[in-house]
Amino acid sequence: MADQEECNDSITNSVTTSKDLPKKSNISYRPIAENEFKVYKWRWYMVLVVCLINMANALIWICFSPITSITTEYYGISSWQVNWLSLIFVVVSIPFGFTASWLIDTLGLRTSIILAAWLNVIGSLLRNLTTVDSIIPHKDRFPVLLTGQFLAAVAQPFVMFCPTKLAALWFSHSQRAIANTVTSMANPLGILIANLMSPRMVTTASEMPVMLWTCTGFAGVGCILATFGVCSSIPPSPPTSSAAESSEPFLAGLKKIIRIKTYWVLLIVFGTGLALFTSVTTFIQQILCPRGYNNDFSGLCGALMIGLGVVGAATAGIICDKTKRFEEVTKISFALTVAFGILFLEIARFRDMEVHIAVVISLVGLFGFAIYPICMELAVEVTYPVAEATSSGLLIISGQVQSIIFMLVAQELLQPLPLDEVNLPTGCVTNGTHVTAEFIPQDWTVSTLFLFGVGAAASVFLIVFFRPSYRRLRAEDIARAEALLNYEIIIDST
């Protein structure tokens, strides 16, 4: 009896603390019994669709980067124009990111998923038209190609901002992190596939149409599954008490986020981490090439980083679902990522260190990718009841903005590599192994020290100042306590 009274007192005390939580706008809170919550098998179909669309978008984004020289030959353009086929995704996602956040939180997941799927397909089909001379003259190929890339770039935030919303609305609290991880990691997995697929599929300029139509096939499957299979943004009944509540309106959510200092720490640090990943994956070939490492090895390093990264992200998601140690996992992963990143950059300055470089870059991916989905979940936790797409979407926008800054600054800090240190393997540059006035290999030492110096500062900033309060988990605990107390009152009254 004493134990029961102590339990009741504990529940009552927990319930009274609910007044400390931020309340949803225009929502009257009603305790819901645990047996009213339900998860549906259809949630995994939703995950599959988002994964396919996200993966197809990544294929469209990156497919030209591994075959830059062939792309310049086929379209008659410069390597700088080829770079814009990828850079446009970073630039476009910033303004359209705000639109995506509003649309997902206002019109729902279904609208966003289907819109992203169709933009993928239409953009991809436009790219395919550039291979038909009777429709698109050779001089007009690049503008049409860039337009197709632009449409796919617009699609990116509409699918990349979905994972936290999908996890929150369709999954129980014990599966949210892993659901977020699976859908989020589809994008880097698509990048991995593109890096493996493009060089093998396109060995000569005449094979370019095959790759473009393959990308369209991926996009088409995702579009069909989304259009005819995604029939609702929400399940028939909510999986958790937080999913049962309405989110803050978009503008109200933005105003609330501004006042949450913890979120600002996460916004800055996550953006730095995403910018580091974007910069390293973009420049890895240029970093390794002058030191004697060929393109195949650079591609292997990128594949190892992403492949081990997906494993690390999945492991972190499972750990956080079981333990709810989001803060600890994030801080440890970020610190180890920066440490191994600095080690990679130091080793990469020396020749004949393939094994060492491969091991270290794998560890960078293993710990670095773990940060992404966990930070997405943390963003929702520390800003609850702000809508999920708003809080997580702003993190990605922060990463895109910092990526542009990092890449511009890194290229400005480049210095000519002394000729006695140059060791260019055949095929590493378009003019073979010859150093000419037009091509002078660059020393990336100062640039990479800048990148990971900022990363180290961000790691310290995260460890010292990030003290999150898990508002969503706390609200769900209070809801369970209130439901239990309400149940006991009913029992007592009978």
C-alpha cells in the first residue's frame, strides 16, 4: 500500500510539472491511454517511398561529378560548368528550404513527397532530352540540362526535410531514431551508388544517355509508388501522444525557435558538420591527386566513408532508440569525427599510405554520419512543439549556407604545390601527368587545416554549451502519467 501511494504521489508530481512545458497553439490537451496509440505496418512502405525518392534525387545530383572529363566532352562545356550541375543543388536548397518547411508542416507529408517525386521525374526527363539532337540543338544542351538539374534541386528539400516528420507521425518513440536514420541515409547511399555507377556505366561520351535514363528509372519507380501508394500524411490513429497533438504554425514556430538558445548551438554546430562533409567529399580527389593517389583510390575513399557512415548512423539510431542518450552520442561522434578528420589530412600529405588513409577515412564516415539523423531528432526534441520539418529543415539550410562559405574560403586559401612534391598519377587530371601553365597542382594543407580547425572549434562549442532538454520525451512521459492517473481515478470511482 505504501509503495502504491508513493507511486501515485510520483505520478501526481509529474503531472503538475506539465504546466512547465510549452503548449500547442489552440490545442486543448486531453490525456490519452496507451492502448489508444497504434503503429501500422504501412509505415515501412512510407519509409521505402521516401528512401527511393531521396536516393533518386542524390543520383541526379552527383552523377556527373565522377565523370567530369566525359561530361565536358559530351556537352562541350568547361569543368566549371560541370561543377555547377552539382553546386546548383546547394544554392537552390537554401531559398526553397523555407518553402519546403512550410509546405510539409502546413499541407502535410503526402503533398511534399508526391511533389518531390514528380519534380525528380520531370527534371530527369528534361536531362534526357539533351541526348536527342533532333529535339535539342547542341548549343542549347547545357541550358536544358541545367534546367533539369534545377527542378531536381528544388525537389531536394521537399524530400530531405521529411524524415523527422515521418518518424514523428508514423513511429513509436522506440523506433523514431532508426526510422529517421533509414530515410536520411538514403541520400548519401544514392551518392555512393552514383560514384560507383557513373564511371562504370559511362566510359565514352556515347554512353551518356544510358546513365541518364537509368537515373530516370530510379526516379520513375519512386514517383509511381508515391503517387499511387502514399494516400495519407498521417496514420488512422497516432503512435504517440506527441503525434496526437497539432504542431505550431510555421511562423509561430520560427518565432519560438529564435528564443531557444540550445537550438542555436545545434544549428551552428550541425551546419558546420554538414559543411565539412560536403567540402571533403567535393575536394577529396583534388586533395589526394597531387600526392600520387589516382581517381580509383579517391573514389574508393568516398565509398568507404559513405558505406561505413551508413553503418555508423544505423548503430547510433539503435543506441539512441534504446537509451535516449542523444546528447552523449552526438558529442562523442562529433569529437571523434574531427579527430580522425585531422589525422586523415595529415596522413594524406604523404605518399604510399593507401591502407592508412582508407582506414582513417572509414572512421571519419563511421562517426561523422552518426551525427546527421541524431541531430535531426535532437532538433525536434529541444524545440517541441515546433513542427518537425521546421526545426530539422533549418539545420540542413544552415549546413548548405556554411558549405558554400567553406568551399569558397578553402579554394581561396590554396597555394601552388612545390614541383618537387608533385606526383600526378596517369588519369588524375585531363592533361595526364604533365604540369603546365594552365594546370598547377595545389597544396591543400592550409585549406584543410582551416576546415577542420573550424570543426574542432565547433566540437568544443558543442561539448561546452549544448545542454539539451528533451521536451518531446518529457511531454510523452507526462501524458502517460496523466493517462495512468486518470485510469486509476476511474477504477477508484467504480
